[in-house]
Amino acid sequence: MSPAAPDAIALPSAEVELAIGGMTCASCSSRIERKLNRIEGVTASVNLATEKARVAYGDGVEVGDLIATVEKLGYSAEEIVPEPVAAEQPAATSRDREADALRQRFLVSAVLSLPVILMAMIPALQFDNWQWLSLTLASPVVVWGGLPFHRAAWTNARHGAATMDTLVSVGTLAAYGWSLWALFFGDAGMPGMRHGFEFTIAGTDGSSTIYLEVAAGVVTFILLGRWLEARAKRKAGAALRALLELGAQGASVLRGGVEVRVPVESLRVGDRFVVRPGEKLATDGTVVEGVSAIDASLLTGESVPVDVGVGSAVTGATVNAGGRLIVEATRVGADTQLAHMAKLVADAQSGKAEVQRLADRIAAVFVPVVLLIAAGTLGAWLAMTGDATAAFTAAVAVLIIACPCALGLATPTALMVGTGRGAQLGILIKGPEVLESTRRVDTVVLDKTGTVTSGRMELASVVGDDQLGLRYAAAVEQASEHPVGRALAAGYKGRLPPVSDFSNVPGLGVRGTVEGHAVLVGRGALLAAEGISVSDSLASAQESAEADGRTAVLVAWDGTARAVLSVADAVKPSSAEAVARLRALGLKPVLLTGDNSAVARTVAAEVGIPAEDVIAEVLPQDKVAVVRRLQDEGRTVAMVGDGVNDAAALATADLGLAMGTGTDAAIQAGDLTLVRGDLRVAADAIRLARRTLATIKGNLCWAFGYNVAALPLAAAGLLNPMIAGAAMAFSSVFVVTNSLRLRRFS
């Protein structure tokens, strides 16, 4: 084999997801990510909130190498093997166990710490030898309660690293160690010793000062913060877990005409299964027998059940709200819509917005910098005041106040909640970079067919003999495969009479005998060939319909033209409201279609788009050119579409919104997938994405601002270390709680 060129780039050829254990702060995740990315051919992204690493790697790299790299840093790593949609319980259970363990550790520490803190803060409670009771109560808190911090700090120290746990461990052990020295070798252990509590630092005699309330209080406050954080992170991922748990557990499969109950995992494409009223559909399929209504609210957020019958496509995890159905499975396992939705949400939650990458870079160097600041604070106070107690107290406050937890949680928690809430509403956000695009978009290009309109021909009007004209036309067309014929047949709501002597006249129409009458349905040329004239009123109605972009057909029987029927691709009832909502978001809607200008202008007028913002008669391959032309004009373009011919334009646009009712190609090309075929969801999707981005920025602003403001206060001696510990713990809780507000988005 010839050697590779010096400038050759190893392209990633595979991807794996690793479950990472032992991370406690942003510096942990940043350190792991940095180390993995140093491996040639590897691109890694480590997420603190989900405790996962998504790694793309090239030839010559094994998953075992990646795991070994993480383990060498002192963390655990395990490959996540894709499971069926219903199986995501173990991760949730481990999160529960972690939260329960933190809760137990916090409660025990709180019970022991409370008397220590009260005695230190209230001199009236200080009896003779109270300090020894404080030592007895504080020691289990510092040693056992703080064990997770000490263990992590030691592991990191062995690997030459420092994290948030290093700051907590060093700070609390320093306070505890000073107290032991003062009690056993100084004057603090003398009977009758008293001291007061200051929110700021006051000069005292170091040999008679103990910091047991600081050591115990900081451990307790940080355990409380960790527990609340674990609970909040669990809530943040609840939407994805709920999505994963939506699937049915079993299915009643027909085998030799007999129903056999089998686990959903054993279903195969082509299997036919029975779905009774109230049951969930086991997988995606096509109805082969029965009529019912399907409730998809849990999956798409759509509150109105959809009528289905033979030939209707149905989705797994939706609920049969009506009659008994027999469904033939078309997609199973990881190919189902539910599985695709779950993967899209999980991928989005594993990504990082650009603003978070800045936070990670800061967190990577933050802890070593804080250690230097603490050492500098100690030296500066000693040099300026000569007061070892005040110097020590200020240094400990710096160590404890500066933990960068909030920085690491700012983006992933907001992403988890925002993408999870989106999934509940039928909005799938592909990744965090999409959020930045939604903020900049000012123009939205709407594909007409299937997006603004239903994509199906429907009866629009009947002129002339409206009763018999529609009845006879529908009867003749009931077996037709032509979209116009199907629309006419569907437009009649009664029982259709039989037809005989049916024949198709290619390009012109159809003929047949209905209830003894010779019926013609088609263009004027078909009637003219039979010598049938069209009255002025019918001719005028036909011209008017065609001027409005509708397709008009004439109906004649017994040698006389008697009616004009028109069909059109009907505008969705929600489209006009959707356009108004998009305008309210500051977007300019543009209608794009391959149809003729008359049709396009009619549809645009109905939904509230001016004629000058209509681009008609565009070939599928030219849609990309239209998007690029708008971008060249300085616009930031969003594109909403659903067809194969929209895929390239969706990918070219700054933001692609794919209708989930459309083709797989369009969905793959889009940045946002709208599970329902309702254009109003496009406005909701942009609102949600913008709200999520605003939450991320608010979180980061708080996290940065907190550390920037708190460090100087601590270094200046204006914060007692215990107050600093409480503030640090609750800064993380604030960030996660702020993210949880996205759960209320509607």
C-alpha cells in the first residue's frame, strides 16, 4: 500500500454513542471531549446533561480504544447499543438510583449539619465544649457526605487534572483541617470558647477559630444542589423517555386466521395484526380491513382523531379510537416513525450550540485558573494584613464560589427540555445549530402542493343541474384512477347507482350509462365530438372556474350539456392562520409552486399572500435557484416543503422545515420536521426554537455573570465560605429550573 499523502484527511467512517460515568461538571465533559478529539480521525462531542459522548471515528480506530481513552482519565465509559424504541428503562432507573443516593446523603448531612451551623451562627446556643459536639456532628458530613467529591478529586489528581470536585474537596478539607488544628493544637478546644458568625470576613485569632460550620455547610448545600440538579435533569429528559415509552408492548398477529399475541419486537414487515378499539397500533402499517378513527395526539400533538379506512397509512403508537382494524405492517423496529422521532430528538439533545462551545472552552481552563486565584488571594491577604485566618477564609471562599457547574448545564438542559417539548407537539429539531438559524430567518418560502394545500383534488363547485349532474358524474367516475375522477366520486355523499357500458376516452373524459341515461363527463371537445352544444351560461361558468385556477369538466346526458363541475387542490383550513402567524414572527411568506400563475394567485389570495410574493411555474430542479436568488438578495431563507422535489431546496435554505406527512427525502433534508401536516406547526416550531435559544443565552448570561461577579467578592473577603457554597449550589439549580420553564411552551 502506498503511503497516504501528507495532507490526507481521515474521514469518519462510523459513529458510536458512549455512556460516560463520573462526570460532575463542565470541566469534566470538556476534558473528555478534548482527549477524544486528539485521537486521529476522531470527532467527539460530550454532553454533561445527558452523560453521553457521540463519537465519529475513522479506519484504524476501535470502540475499545475510545473507551480506554475515557477510562484512563478516571471516568467510566460503555458503548450504548441501539435498542427497540420501548427499551430505554435501564438508563432511567440508574438516574433514579443516583438521585435517591444523593437524596439520602443530603438528608443525613442536613440533619447533622443543622446543629453545627446554628451553634456557629448564634452565640447564645454556644455552651461549654459546644465545639466538640460540632466536631462530632461535622466529621461524618465532611468524610461520608463529601465522599463523592473527595473520591472524584483524588481520581482527577491521579490523572493530573482538576475539576469542580477538586475545588469543593480542597475547600472543605482545608476548612475541616484548620478546625482540627485549632481544636487540638490551638486555643479553640478550651472550655468556654465562643465566636460569632460574620457574612463577611473579620480578622480573628486563627488558633481560636474553627470552620466546622463551613466544612459541613458547604458539603450539605452542594449535596442539596446536586440532588435538585439530578431531579431537574430527570425532568428535562422526561419528554424523550415518554416518547420512547409510547410504543405498544404486544400485538395480536393473524397466523392462519387465528390471533396470536406476540411481543412487538417479533413483528415483521407483511404481518397482519388486529387492533381493537382503545388499543395502540403496534407498528406502522396500512389498513387492510375495517373503518375507524385514529387518535395521534400522544405522538403528534394533533387533538382531532383522523378517519381511516382500507388503504390508509397508519402509524405505530397511535390509538384506535373507533372500530376494529386489521393492519398490515409496513415498517418495524428502528424503521418506524416513532423510532425515527426518538432518534432525531436524542441526536438533537446530544449536540452543542456554538454558544456552548465557547462555555466549554472557558470551563476547560477555569478550574486551574481558580486554583491560582485562590493561591493568589491567600498570598495577597497575608501580605496586606498578616491575618492568616482572614487570608485562609477568603481563599476557601474563592475555591467554593467558583465551581463552573452552571456553565456546563446552561445549554444541554435547555436543549433537552426544548427538544422534548417539541417532540410532544409534533416538532422535531435536528440539532442545536438549527436554533441559531431560526433567530436570523426573515423570509419563509412555502411550497404550495401538500404544504399550503392538501395535495389532493377536491370538488370545488357545481353549476347547472347540481343534483343529477354530480350524481351521474360521480357514478361514471367511481372506478376512475384519475385524480379529477376520484375527486368527483368523493364529492357525492350519497349511494351511487351502478354504471354500465363504461369507456374511457383518452385525454378527453369518460362515458357510461347510468339509470338508463347515456352520460358524458369531460372536456368540451368530448361533447363537441358527439354534437352536443354548450349553453352560454355553462361556458361562462367553465371559463370562470378555469380563470380561478380550477379544473372544470362538463356533464351531459341524453344529448344535452347540463352541468359544469370544478375541482381544485383545496387549501388546508389552517393555512391562512399559519401565514398570519408567520407574519407575526417577522417573516415574509413567499408562495412557490410549479402550477400555473392563475392557480398560484388564487391560493395565495386565499391564505393572505400578496400576488407579488408568488413565484409560479417553477420546475422542480429550479426551486434551489429560487432559494439561492432570495439569499443573494440578502435574505435569510426558511423553506417549508414535503415532496421529493423539495428536498434539495430544503437543504439549500438557511432553515429547512419538512412536513412529516411528506417523503423521507424531504424529512432527511430538513432541519426541523413537522410531524403533522399542519402549516401552523411551522410557526410554532420557529417560536419554540427561538424560545429555546433565548433560554440558552439567558442561562449562559447568568452562569458567566455569576462567576464574574462572585469571584472578586470572594477574593475581597465579602463572602463567608458557607454563603459562597450555598450560592454556588443554587446557581446550578437556577439554570436547570430556568430551562424547565420550556415545558410550559404551548
